[in-house]
Amino acid sequence: MSSTAKSGRQPVASKKATASKTGKTAKPGVREQNAQATRDSILRAATKVFAKHGYDGGSVEKISTAAKSYDRMIYYYFGSKEGLYIEVLEGIYRRMNEAESRLALDVAQPLEALRAVIRFVLDYYRKHPEFITLLNTENLHKGKHIAKSLRAREYSSPAIAILGEIMQNGVAQKLFRDDLQTRDVYLLIASLGYFYLSNRYTLSAFLGDNLEAPDALAHWEGFVLDTVLRTVTR
């Protein structure tokens, strides 16, 4: 008889076996945590560098310096400068989607829900100027980088889906027109917010008004709300 049997003690299962039985995944080790921290640091630095210098001016050297890392780590984690840039673009879309998903929308009240979506879009653009700047840069490149993303379409789907549900409820309640496409309403909201902020400096000089002044921003928000609601309501 073994000493274990004599003492009445049961053999202790290994940590790996215990984890598999309980269905729990072991926490990442120090090496994995450090690798993720390095990757995240490079992405944050790249977002700032590309927003400031554009794709062409945002060199690997500038990014690695800003991240307090090394050039080779960028190639190790992202494969190339373009690979890093594509992940930066995916990141700005993902973060906007995540922020929108946290809205407490009652789609059964379509008018209020639509107003909330419009205010969110305008407010997000104002608070995240890097979003505008990076999209301007990518449009200068005719979208050739984001076109290579395998995730680009999945980031547009939630925003369209939320707006589509609002529109459907509005139509069902005979509040909204039934001849509008959700995509067109989405483009209307996005364009009214995007154009104003992406051109605020040149338009301020051209029109002789400070379009960044709080009263000017509040006025434009009211105008956008009125314009969209007049377009969609019966």
C-alpha cells in the first residue's frame, strides 16, 4: 500500500489539470502581460504620431521613440509600418463603437433615441480630434490602407444596426418616413458633424467666425438636430 493510501490523503491534482476541470483559463504570465503592455504602448504612440505627422511623416523611428521602445518591436508585433497603421485605424473605429454601445438608448422612443445618437456623434468628434485627423489622412490615401483591414466592415455594422432599429421603430409608430435608407441617415449625421470639425480652421478664417467657440458649437448642434429630424419625420 502506498504512503498516500496509508495516510488517507488524496493525491493533489496539478494546476493545469485543475484548471481544465473547472473550465477556468490560467491568467496570463508576466511575459504575456509585458508583451501586451508593449504592444498597447506602441499603438498609443502610433495613434498620436500618425495623427500629428500623417502616414508618410509618421516614421517607425518617431513611433518607437514616442513609445520608449525599439524599431524591431514594431516589426515584431505588427509586421510593418502599414500593418501598425491599419491597426491604429481599426482602433479608432473600435473605440467609437464601444463608446456608442454604452449609450442608454430606448429605441422604443425613436425621436429621443435619434437625438441621443446625433449628440453622441457630434460630441465624440469634438472630444477625439485624432479620429478626424486620421480619417483625413486615410482619405488622402484614398482609403487604400483601411481597405486591407479584415475588420473594417464589422466596425460599421453596429452603428448602422442601432440606427436601423431606431428608424424601424419610428416608421412603425408613423413618426418617420418609410422611404429612407438607414445608410443615408447615417451618412447625413456623420457628414454634418465631420465636415464642420474637419474644416473648422479654414472655415473660421473664411467666414470670419470662430467655429470652435462654445456658442458656435451649440448652435451647430441645434442646427444638425433640426436638419436630421426634419429629414426623417413625416
